[in-house]
Amino acid sequence: MLEIKKEIEGATVTLSLGGRVDVSSSAMLDEALQSLSADVETVVLDAANLEYISSAGLRVLLRGAKKMRAQGALYTIRNMTPVVQDALEMTGMMALFDEE
């Protein structure tokens, strides 16, 4: 089960993720990312409560990165659990994210 809390502060959107991003919940994260408006300048994914991310979830993060880059927005991730950080590092996907 995936929980997403969305906070908007000016042109910055923070998506706080909790639970698991897997094949059954990845569409929920994809919808949250793809529905962000073009005037968003920074997207922050707060992964403090994210327990697991599957390859389906990694694809969603890649799709989100492509959208944010196309509109010139920063795309960051913070507070990763070791499991999530390992998955992103092993797949080379840390490069998708901008430094804060």
C-alpha cells in the first residue's frame, strides 16, 4: 500500500511517500507526478517512510524525471531509507535527481 501526501509551497511541491511502490501502487505515484502543473519549479520526493520500491516504481520515477526536465523543474529526493537508496544506486537512477 502506498500513501502520498502532497504539500504545495509556492512553486515547490513536496510528495511525502509512505509504504511501498510496487506494481499495484505505481500508477498512483505516476498519476501524482504526471498531474503536476507546468508552473511547478521544484518537486521534492520525501522518501522517509518509503519501505520498498520495485522496478515498476523506478520506471515511474524515470517518467517523472523526464516530465520535470522537460518543463525545467528541479526534481529531488530526500530522506531515503537504506532499501530505497540501494535500489536507486544499484540501478544508476540517483543521477535522475538534482541536488538540493
